[in-house]
Amino acid sequence: MPRPAKLARHTRDARRRARRRAGRAYHKRPIRSPDPRRRLGSGEGGPLIRDTEIRLEPERVAAPAEVTRAAAARLGVDAGAIRHVAILRRSIDGRRRPPVYVLRARVWIDETPVAERPWELPLRDVRAARPAVIVGGGPAGLFAALRLIEGGVRPIVLERGRDVRGRRRDVARLARDGIVDPESNYCFGEGGAGTFSDGKLYTRSSKRGDVERILRILVQHGAPADILVDAHPHIGTNRLPGVVEALRKTIVAHGGEVRFGVRVDDLALAGGEVRGVVNASGERVDGAGVILATGHSARDVYRLLRRRGVRLEAKPFALGVRVEHPQALIDRIQYHCDVRPAGLPAAPYGAVRRVGERSVYAFCMCPGGIICPAMTAPGEVVVNGWSPSSRSSRFANAGIVVETTTEDLRAFGGDDVFAGLRLQALTERAAADAGGDACTAPAQRLDDFVAGRVSADLPACSYGPGLRSVDLAAVLPSRVTAALREGFREFGRLMRGYLTHDAVVVGVETRTSAPVRIPRDPRTGMHPGVRGLFPCGEGAGAAGGIASAAMDGERAAAALLRALA
Ligand SMILES: Cc1cc2nc3c(=O)[nH]c(=O)nc-3n(C[C@H](O)[C@H](O)[C@H](O)COP(=O)(O)OP(=O)(O)OC[C@H]3O[C@@H](n4cnc5c(N)ncnc54)[C@H](O)[C@@H]3O)c2cc1C
């Protein structure tokens, strides 16, 4: 039954009044969508589901009544007729002064939304199914396991590190006392490098459906639903361990296995095929295929592959430093105001500049974050960053890194497949030597680093094990230092106030991506020389970040399922 024409009752004056009430919220004409569900009823004024874009001041965005009022004004309807507003996408337009939230919203007008069943992964019970081995319990390994369960194969996940609980103590000890456990640290252990990471989930992947699936699985396991709508989704280090634990419990509840403290030291190869793996204790674990998801910090795995004659390829990567500013300074630069307005999160930034033949860029920027020790062995210093979900620390940190070129690699073995690995390792050792002991990191004030002066003192910094003032040019390859200096100058031009005495440069950021690629046949997903071996994730050089590693793990599992079909 068509309802009385509600929209028709709105005269031009009524629309104007509604727009005035919503102030700045009214901008453009509503966005119409071809989705038939979005325009129901007959003719003008029937019940409607409409998509629209709303712009709201930060202090209003958290109040549902404000959002409804703004949607009403935008669509030119009475706010009382709106039954529900669902936010589809949320971003911040920081070019405006002051910045505004941009919401893409679905609005139900005189129409009650039908409650949708919560999305769930269609998992099977695989207790009696044939097994496949997954080496590594990071995002790639865990999502590969779930995909195998969906396809009716029993995953056996072998993880060298500890479970989340045990690992929490190990990373706390590392951050506080600078003591590295080579099997349990910021990179190794349940959830891999993703567990105590920042939990930023953006990826450059254009496969929206695949990204959304990963986000939905994370929400199903305790991640906040906001990640489904935020333009820059972020979980935060305080929440990630719980999500990772929940993923493991799902795998186990459906008949999969997750074993900790099991380091794989060898492959069981026969006639160009992998039949299983051998653990450090000598135990052999067989499976109908091996998914290798060991991340890019497991250098021993690259060495094992080389020893076994498994072909590897050199891959370009980036290295540099981590820079930390007071968050208030970044807020001022990015939000064009003296004090961050209420309702806005700690401001992020991105920057990329071409310096000669290479790019210098900001990487893994953590607003309101902490710099952490990300080494995996004593005698190395590597830094990275994380932030809690509240992004409430008074610091903003970001990796500032430079692409390596063949020129850089020449001194470390040129064409040899491990030249990049050697450059990475030597830079980390140089940082450890310069820093002194117990994971103290070498550092310099930003303006001093650019000017080539050793800093007389260093500002407060979030890095737990502490800093030592040195000349970072003695730690980094000279071409990298030169590119970084020029990059920082450029960033200073781009963001006024960025190149400052109050910021500190901490060395070194070397684990941005794998310096080695484990090749795979694009048709089968297997290594071209080893049947049944499915390399995936960051360690294979096929992903960079949590979401892309998770997607790649799913792809590897799908390839294994196809091979078994
Ligand atoms: C501090 C920090 C912050 C980060 N922040 C972000 C962020 O905000 N957003 C983002 O997208 N990415 C971030 N990253 C990067 C992200 O965590 C990685 O890209 C991602 O975890 C890679 O997933 P993966 O499964 O391929 O490998 P990993 O996560 O590295 O997992 C590999 C796993 O394999 C295990 N393993 C290795 N060798 C063996 C072996 N021989 N036997 C058994 N197990 C083995 C390891 O213990 C590890 O658990 C961050 C990383 C760090 C360290």
C-alpha cells in the first residue's frame, strides 16, 4: 500500500528551515544510488531508503540525534520521518578549517529497517578431515586456517612463539628491560607481527570484497564494528590480542590445531614435492600441502629454503628511521588550529617525496602512539610503532624510509639473493653497536640529523629501552642518510613546523617489507619448483600489512583447496 506522500508536504520553505537548523550539514544534492532497495514505495513521497552524504562538525558526530537532524536537512525531509540512519563510511575532511566529518549514510524515511542476521563465516567441523600444515600463526597463517576449515580441510598451525598471554609478558620485558627472547617478541608468537601492532587495517588492495570479508571476520572476533565504516580503520594494540585469541579459539572449536613453541626447521621433501615439515625437536608433521606463512623476520626460514635448493628471488625493500613528534604539533599542522578540537582523533599524516631516483615516504604512522623495540635477536636494534585504540599518547611517530636500489645492494653482495637481507642485518647490528646495550636505540634530534650534528641532548621519547645520542649517519648507509635528510627538508616545506628541534629521529626502521621473495606460480599458487608448497604473506614478499597478509593467507588456502579438489 503506498503511503501518503510525505515528501510532497514539504514546501520549499520547510526545506529551507530544516537546512538552516542543520547549519553546515547541508551541502550538495543527495546522492542517488541504483540499488533498488534504496527507493521503495511508489512515486514521490512513499517510504524511502536513501543514501546521502552528510558533513558534520566533530563535536556533533557522536550524537545520533545530530546525525538524524543533518540527514533530514540534507534530504529535505522532516527529522520525525526518519526511522533509522546507518553510517556506511566515515572520514575526516582535514582540508576544511576547522575539519569536518564526512559521513556517507543510508537513511530510512517512513520505513523501518529489517534487522539483518549477523554475518558469519560458514565453517565446517573438520575434526575427521585430512590435515594440511600451516607454518606461522600470523595474520596470513590464521586466515589461511579459517579458509581451510571453510573448505573442509583440517589445519595444523605450527607457531614458534608463545600464545598471546605468554607473549604479553615477553614484549613487556623487552620494552622495559631490553631483553629479547628470540622466539617470543613483537614479531614472533600468536598472531605474528600483527598482535602488538598498531592494527591499522588500510590496504592498497582494490579488491573491496576481499578487504570487507577480512574486516567482517575481525569484527566477528571482537574487533570494533567501526572498522567496517571508517576510511582509515584501526583496532589498537590493547584490543588486538583478544581478537587474535578469539580467532584461534574458532579454529580449535572447528577441529583445527594450533601448536605454540613449535619452530619448523626443515621441510620433508621427496621428488620435488613437500609432504610435511620437521620441527626443531625432530618431530615430523605431515599434511596434504604446506602453507608457509612465516613473515619477513624469520631469516632462518629463508636460509632453510636456500639450503634445500628452493628458489628465492631478491626483492627491493625500504629502510630508514622512525621519527617522533609531539602529537600536539602534528595536530596543529594537520588540523590548522592551536588546539585539537573536541571530537577529532589524534591527527595522522602521510608524506611522500621523490629524492633523485628514489622515494622517501612516511610508513606506518602511529598518531598518539609508542615506538617499540621490534628486533628478534640480541645484538640487533630495530624499531617500529603502535598505538592504543584511544591513540592517547602525547607522541606521534612514523617510519620515514627510503627505497633501496641495486647501487645500495652492490656493497652487500650485488646480485646475490641475500644482499638485501645482509644490508638489513648489518644496519640493525650497527644500530645496536651505536646504541650500546639492552636495546638502547641510537637517536638524534630531527634538526640535528638534517644538519649533520650530534645532538647535545635528546627530547622525551616513548621508546621504552631508552635512547643514546649519536650521529645516525654512522649507522645508516650514506645514500640512505642523504635521501632521508633531503626528504625531511621536503616534508618540512610540505608541513610547516614539521622539521623541528622538538622531534627525535630513532634508528633503525629496517623491517618494512621482505628483502626476499619466495616465488609462486600464479596459476597454482605453489612454489614453481616444489609441489604442495604454498608460500604466502609478508615473508613471501606477497603482502605488506595485516589486511593484505590475511587476504594472501586466504588466497594460499584457496589454492591448496583447488589443488586437492
Ligand atoms: C610493531 C608493529 C606494528 C605494525 N603495525 C601495523 C599496522 O598498524 N598495520 C598493518 O597493516 N601492519 C602493521 N604491521 C605489520 C604487520 O604486522 C605485518 O605486515 C603482518 O603481521 C604480516 O603478516 P604475516 O602473517 O605475513 O607474517 P607475521 O605476522 O610476521 O607472522 C609470521 C609468524 O610465523 C611465525 N614463524 C616464523 N618462522 C617460523 C618457523 N620456522 N616455525 C614456526 N613459526 C614460525 C612467527 O613467529 C610469526 O608469528 C606492524 C608490525 C609491527 C612489528
